[in-house]
Amino acid sequence: MRHKHGYRKLSRTSAHRAALLKNLSIALTREGRIETTLPKAKELRSYYEKLITKASAGDFNAHRAVFAMLQDKEATNKLVTEIAPEYKERNGGYTRIIKTRTRRGDAAPMAIIELV
């Protein structure tokens, strides 16, 4: 049983899971909203909100900390200079998850995750 277990494994190795969350974060930064499966969206919410919290400082160390997690210059710059300052006064809750449909091929529950 996984009572109070810390995270979802998403049927991936740790490196694959890290790459998945990094790529979903970059896509969410660029687009503002993306559609993915519900478990991925729920796991991404935790990862991305921690990113925004780190980026909200807005200084050079924030750039370094965010770039260490994303490895993408454009996404890092947009996150630190444009997105994070909007949430300066907000204490968490930067993203919204909306359940949409079940995917036709494998009946996976889908969801849209977007910035509030």
C-alpha cells in the first residue's frame, strides 16, 4: 500500500520521470496551459509550484536554481522575469487542473493544467 507515499512513480524510472516533469514544465511555461493525463498533471502541479516559488525571488540565484531544474534558457527567463512576478503576493496555488475527458485509445483520464 502507498499510504502517505511522497510522489507518483508514473511507471517510469527516476531519470525518465525527471525528464518528463522537466519537459512538461517547459511546455507549460511556453504555452500557459497544456493537456496531459490526470496523474501527470497532479505530479506536475507540485513540481511547477516549487519552481515558481524559487523564481519569485527574481535575482541571479533564482535564475540559477530554476535553470538547474529546467535546463532551458528561454523558459527560465520567461518564468523568472514574466510569470513569477505576477504571483509575488500569492501564497501558492499558481496552477489549476481541470478534468476534461477520457482518452479514446487507452481510456486514460485527461486534464488541462494551466496557470491561474
